[in-house]
Amino acid sequence: MNHQPFETWIIDDLPLDKQQQTELEEHLRDCQSCKTLQLSWETAKHKIKSAPVKQPSPGFSMRWQASLKERREAEARSQSRTLFIWIGSLVAVSIITFGVIALPELSFISMVISFVTTLITVTTSVESIVALVESVANSLSPTARILAGIGLSTVISVFTFVWGITVWRMSRKGVKQYEED
Ligand SMILES: [Zn+2]
């Protein structure tokens, strides 16, 4: 059975003339396929028309975007702070460990000098690293940021610790040489 032009007539919302209307009615009497099509098309149209369309209030999208940006910035700031505290604590622990190991070998003054020097060096490098991390972190997902932060601070503290040990060994060597002389 040929379903054209009836399928087109059913789907198109164009008005039919009297002859077309009669032809369509006759075809629909005989053709279950086109009858089903007409019925489902009418149902679909009715559903589309009666579906409540919720329009967002004017400015909603803009406000939402703005608050999202604010939330992201606040989140980034809080994560940077956490990262800074985390790095700071690990570095402090490394310095204290280094201090405790080195303490019997070094005088109080050289201890203080090396502590201050270490602190300034570390603070300066941590500051520049944090600035770099912040710019990188802003383009990462929260989980990636935390993982990167933990990874980076671990590397920094290991590096600080190894560096501390090296300085301590060098200073011990110096003390020994001084004692031998
Ligand atoms: Zn048909």
C-alpha cells in the first residue's frame, strides 16, 4: 500500500483542501499504519503543547554564572591556603628534624644562622612555588589539585630534608677538619 502523500499530510500542519481531506479519511479507514501514525502524532503534539515550559527568571543565568565564579574563586583560595599550610608544616618538620640531628654538632649561633637562612630560602622558594602552583591549580579539577599539592609538598620536604642532611654533613666535615687542625 502506498502511504504517500498521506504520511506527509498527517505530519505537516498545512491545511488540506476538501478533496485531500476526503482522500486522507478514506485512506485512514483502510490503513492501520497511517491511522497509528496519525494517532501518535496527535498525542505527541498534544504532549508538546501541554508540557509546562519553565522559563528561568530574567538575569537568573547571569546571577548563577556570577555566583559560580565566586564559589570557584573562594574554593581556589581555600585550597591554596590549605596547600600553603601543608607545605609549611612539612617544611617546618623537616627543618626541626634537621635541627635536632645537627644540634650536637653545631653551636647555637651557627644553628640560628643556618635556621634563618634555611627559613628565608625555603619561604622564598615556597612563595614562588605556591604562586606557580596556584596558576596551575586553577586549571585542574579539585581532586587533581589536592593530589598535586600532596605530591609537590612531599617532594619539597624530601628535598629540604636531603639538603639539610648535606649541609649538616658538610658542616660536620668542617668541624672535624677544624678539630684536626
Ligand atoms: Zn497508509
